[in-house]
Amino acid sequence: MAPVYKFAIVQLQPKDVAVEENYAKAESYIREAAAQGADLAILPEYHLTSWCPDHPDFIAACKASVPYLARYQALARELGINIVPGTICEIHPAYDTSTTTTTTKDSEIRNMTYWISPAGSLLGSYQKKNLWHPERPHLTAGTVETPHTAFDTPLVTWDDAGRHRPIRAGLLICWDLAFPEAFRALVADGADVVVIPSFWLVRDEDDPGDADLARRVRVNQECEQLFLRSVLVARAFENTAAVVYCNVASGGLSQVVMPVVGAVGGPGGGGGGQGAEGVSVVMGVGEEGVRVVQVDFGLLGLAEEGYKIRKDMMGEGWHYGYTLRKD
């Protein structure tokens, strides 16, 4: 029997540039998750600053956010829990002012996420590569020199023969979800679980400046929900991986998705739309709170035994330009 872990998705709505207030809310939810026995807690993208790049205090809020990574490390040590602290916008010297998009001439903003162990160590980090179109004038994307990589976590799994190994994880951010190549790169590096903090709005009234969203919603009010639900399930199945998606409350749809069952249920596990107590396994639009779900890593073995996707990707006859085989 493979292990079952408790993952806590923290869906909250950050206030613009209210860094300390937003942190206090996030900390409270993480403490609640730890009290419920969660092994991992995940926060949304831009959870400290919100996404308001034209706000006069946005740059200052990004600078003020940097020390909070250390505070999350201390919190992880105190509670004995893994934490993915959403994303933190960091100000760095411009790597190459001729090719990057920056808010000032000599500096750039990087949208970063991390995996913090229960010992407070940084096990993995990732700079968002695939920027959403309105982000591009303000943020600097990760480059080809920093490929998608997976890393070992303190979580372990084992096969039917009792052989133990660390569960490997990968990190992506929001719009990265649209690119299967990002997932394939992580799977090629052994990722079993992919964690995705997000700031994905689904209603045009929440983003009145996005005329494209308004046009899509006029055609189908559930357009963004359909996109997210479809792609999350597809990524889990096509990669034989657990996918953990944590959005802001105004976007909703935070969930943990596994092959075979889809969105994972609550304390009793299960999938298919409803948890064991009849509660939706997908968090609602506008809903704030923490949802702790049980994630059965045995489902990955069950899916691979049936579909053999990873085995085929490792094979000599793999048809495509990328491969899981390492020479």
C-alpha cells in the first residue's frame, strides 16, 4: 500500500499591498491546516501583495515581501509542516537589461515560489516562466538557462515490494498550467506531484480591465472554469501525476487532482466531484478557507500500471522530440 498524505489548499483573497495583513491571514490558515494534521500547506500566487502592478506602492510591497520567506521557514519549523508559500514577488538587479522586461532600468521583478520542508529548509524554488500577457510589462520571466526541475521531498512512497523512495515534486505557477511541455519536463525529472499557486480570475467583474476575458465570458460564462477543470484533469492523467492547484478566492476552483479519480475528496478521500460528506471537492468562487484532503499516492501506481504513459516515454521508440530517458 502506498502512503496517503494530507494536503491543505489555502484559498484566500489578498488585499492590495497589505503585506503584513495578508501574511497574518495566511499564517492563521496554515496553523489551522497543521492542527488538522496536514503534511503540506499551499498558498495562492501573489498572496502577500495581490496583483496590482499599477498601484503606487506595489514595488515597495514587493520589496517588503522578501523577508517573509524566512518567516514561513520559521513557521514550517515550528509546526513541522511542508509549506509552499504561494508566490513572492522579489526585486533583483536586472540580469540583462537588453532582453528582460523591468519596472525600473536597473532592476527586475521575479515571481518566485518555493517548497519549504518541516525543518525550514528550502528544497525547491521556481521563477515563473510563462507570464500571463498583462504581467509581461512588469515581470521578468525565467529563462531557458533555468529549466524546469523536480526535487526530493520529505514525503516518501513505496511500491508493492516495499521499496521506499522520496516523493519528488515540481513547482509551476498559474499560466504555466496551459503548457504541457512544462509538466513533461518535470515528469522527465521524476516529479510525482506538481504544485501550482495561481491568481486566475474567472469573472469579468473581478478584472474590468481585461476586455478579452469579458468577450469570452459573453460567449460562455463558465469559460475559465471549463478551462481550469479540463486542463487540471488532463495534466494529471497525461503525466500520471498528482496536480495541486491553489487559487485566490476570487478565482476559486482550488483542488487536488489525481489520475483515475479526478478531483480528490475530503477526509474520506475519493473523487468525482463530491467528498465523503457531500462537500464539493473543488473550492468555490469567492470561498475563503483551508481545505485538507487526503491524497493517495497509490493511485499513481494504479494509473501507470494501466496506462503505462511513463514507461512509453522512457522507451526507445518514443515518437517525440523530448524523452524521459537520460543519456
